[in-house]
Amino acid sequence: MQQQIINFLAVVSGWVWGVPLLVLLVGTGLFLTIRLKGVQFRLLGHSLNLALRERKETSEDAEGEISHFQALTTALAATVGTGNIAGVATAISAGGPGALFWMWITGLVGMATKYAEAVLAVRYRVKDENGAMSGGPMYYLRDGLKAKWLGVIFAVCTAVAAFGIGNMVQSNSVADVVRATTDIPMWITGVVLAVFTGLVVIGGIRSIGRVTEKLVPVMIVFYIGGALAAIIMNISEIPAVVSAVFVHAFTPHAATGGFLGATVKMAIQKGVSRGVFSNESGLGSSPIAAAAARTSTPARQALVSMTQTFIDTIIVCSLTGLAILSSGAWTQVDPESGRLFTGAPLTSLAFSTSIGSWAGGIIVTVGLVLFAYSTILGWCYYGEQALKFLAGERAVRVYRVLFVMVVALGAAVKLDLVWSFSDVMNGLMAAPNLVGLLLLSGVVAAETGEYIRKNS
């Protein structure tokens, strides 16, 4: 019976995440890029300065719970995860070097999507009975688009998806990699992870923000350092790799080594789908964190939020992809399974081949653990805010306790059913959010124009 449910959900997931949704995701980003006159290119330097140097809102009338930087790192905590390590590898092993090009395209247009999401999240956020700010797609769908039913659909899917892709899947990944390297039973890792999660999320977004602003920069710099080391060791291969990325984005890649070849369609499909999975642009999750930021101007926080996609896809995913391609590991066959290496094992092989098995294994293992743990923290906040929209403030405390308990449970169960169900919920989150972004794009354009006039 369980296998039948898994098979059914796999079919539904394939339909939900099929070509129509991927086209809508990229198409929305392209439309917003044009409507906003390439805001992600024109103001990228300014947005990075706001995010990484100024970090805090200086206006006295700014409202919110956390700083610009904490909102950014909370969103990055939930976004920079297994997709940056395993997702990139999966895209390349199936779509070839050209898949990396289409990940870049998804990231570049996704920056406009991420910007628009954050503008609307701050523009339509509300103050709850405790004086805290709450916002996200459920609020701008309800108050901006006047379509409460779409907001309810989004909130239900988010609250449920948080237990899957943002919780059980992550704790299971951590427990599995710890067991493989230390022989510690998975349930023990799950309990430890649940305790550390509970210590942070019990304090709400302010506690999460304080942790992520310290953890996220360290984990990203640590991983980037390892990826750069792997690339440097194969620096002579980089010109040919970059050429292959651009060439095979538009022409098929022939079979080489264990790689069976890939069509242009496969490169596009895998690059776009893995890119969206990694940066979550259009999914509607990260604007929930943006709404909690202390800011008096929606566009200002949106510019900070936009850098999330830049960091996640254009920097972290690119370095992973270049490390894999320059090492040659993507054409190698696993002697045990007789199949191509893919996912996290492929990334681990690329790093180990380039900088040594010990160092490479440690970087990927530690990276996976930190990325997965930070994802749990970020998604707990997303889920509780969605439930708050549906059931009120009292439900949040219960949600946090249940969420922490499920972290421990997730480390010790089989996740085929959870993966499939989470994929469906994530797809159903994106659909109403994208509708809201397209129909409220005029509001985004107006806020952007006002900000530019005041700061030009």
C-alpha cells in the first residue's frame, strides 16, 4: 500500500513540477526582469553593499524584529542546503555541463523574482497582537490581491512542506552522513539535532536570526574555501570547462567516459529544476523572513533579499559545478553500483579527487551537516508563520514543539513517501505565489521607482 502511495505521489510530483510550472517560474522571473528594467543588474552593487556592509536599517521609523542581515541569513539558512551540494551534482550527471548554464539563467532571472517577493512581503506585512511583524505570500495574496483563498492554499502547503523538505529530509540526511563517517546510530544523531533545534527555535525569529547571522557566513565561507581549493587544483581545466558549459547549453553533449550523453532539452530541464530547488525563487518561502526585517522601505529590504539568490546560485552552485566538472568526476562510474556517480557522492568524489580524500570528505560532510541544520531552523520559522496565518498565535508554540519532535523522528525513518509528498507541497506553494507576483507587479514597480527617486 505504501509503495502504491509513493508511486502515485511520484506521478503527481512529476506533473506538478513539469514543464508548465518550470516555464511559469522562469517566465515570471523574465517578466519581472523586464518590468523592473533589470533591477537585479542595475542595483546589484548597491544591494550587496546594503546586505554585507550596512547590515542594519538606520531609519528611526523602521519596524521589524530582526536586522536586514539577519533576515538575509535566515533566508539563506533555509535556502543554502543539500541543493547546493547534491542538487548541482544531480543536474550535471543527468544534463551534462550545459545544465550549469541554465542554473545560471534561473538564478539571474530568479533574482528579480526574489526581489518582487520581498517588496510585497514588506509592503503587505501586518503587526500581530504581540507587536511582531508577520508577512509573506499568504498576506499579499489576501490583502494585496484580495484572494484570501489563494493565501490559505499557500499557507497550508507551507506548513505541511516544512515538516518534509525543511525537517525530516534534512535530519535524515545529517544522520545518514554522520553514521557513514562515525558509525553513530541515526536515532542518536536525530535526538541531538532535535535538542539543538529546540534551543534555537523556542525563542522565535529573534533567536533564529542571532544564530543564523553567525552560522551561515561561517558555513558558506568554509564550503566556498573548499570548492575554490578544488578548482585551483584543476585550474588548467577551467577554460575548457567554461567553454563546455556554454557550448552544451545549446548543443547536445556526446557520451564520454561513463556519461551517456545529454540532449539540450535534458540540460535545460535539469538545470532549471535544480536551480529552482536550490534558490527557491518563486516558491514564496524566503519573503516570510524578509517581512520580519527592521525596515521602513520595502524596496530596501528587497534589494538585500535579492542577494540571497545571487549568493546561493551564482556563487555557491557555480563553484560546486566548476569543481565537479574540472575534476572529471562527473564521467566516472561507481564500481559498486555500475552507475554514474550522482548527488552528494559525486560532489564528494570531485572534492576528494582534487584535494585529497580526507580533506574532500570532511568539507562535503561538514558542509552537508551545517547546511541541513540551518535549513531546519529557517523552515521552522516559515512553517510556524504559515500556521499562524491559519490558526493564530496560540498555534505557534504547539507547532514548534511538534516540529522539534519530528526532527528526531525524521532521522530514523525511511523517507521515500516524505520526499514525494514534500515535492508536491512545494510545487503547490509556488503556483499561488507566482499568480500574486504577476498580478501585483505594478505595486512592485511603483515601490521600486519611489526608492530609486529618493536614493538617486
